[in-house]
Amino acid sequence: MEAKPEVQWRISPEWARDWVERFLGGWSSHDPGQLLSLATDDVTWVDPFIPGGVAEGKAAVSEWLVSVWRAFPDLTFETVGEPFISIDGGRLALAWKGTATSLAVLSQLESSLRAGRSTAPESTCTSSRTASSAES
């Protein structure tokens, strides 16, 4: 087993809470620049909602974020508990809950109503996931 490099900087609970506030504020802002200010230019964003699961670089992540906010204009996130800091102090994880209404589903409902059907797929998407970060 390879030894991991020693962490030069340790995440404090205060820094973690501040980062989480900025992370969630970036999502709430619907401004890719605000959210991406927390990442390096060579960011690798891994998320199962990204086509292919990964976006490489700020431009690709920004494009994906814009598509998410276009599809879910009322997207909100809330934390679930406190942030988790790795034992070595070099990584941060966050449990969160996201809630949004899908415009795609709303357009399906509109189409269903026009066609005389009174039902459409569920219109609210809720997801709980863990976000993680190294020093940002």
C-alpha cells in the first residue's frame, strides 16, 4: 500500500462551515462563477447527474451547472448535519438534501393535460448526496 503524502494544511471546523456556506450559497445563486470560485481551474467534478459522470475544467462544469439550473430553476440545497473532516484534516465531506421542480416534468404535465390525460410523472425531485472537497 502506498503512503499518502502528508497534509500540509488542516481543515478546521470553522473553515469547513464557511466553505459549506459558500458552496451552498454558490448553488443558490445560480451563478456558475460564484460556485466555481471554490474550485481550481483544473477542477474534476464527479456527479452521477453529469452525462458521463464527470466534467473536466471550469468551462465544462459551468456548462453543466447552467443546464442543471435551466432544468431545475427552483433548485435548493440544505445541509444534513455538520460537515465531516477526514482524520488527516485534508478532506471535507458534506451530507445534503436537494429539492427541485423539473421543468421537463412540468412540460410533460402540460402535454398530458392538452391530450386530455389528468396525470403526469412526479414533478418534484429530491436527492440526498455527499459533496466532498480538498482544500479550496
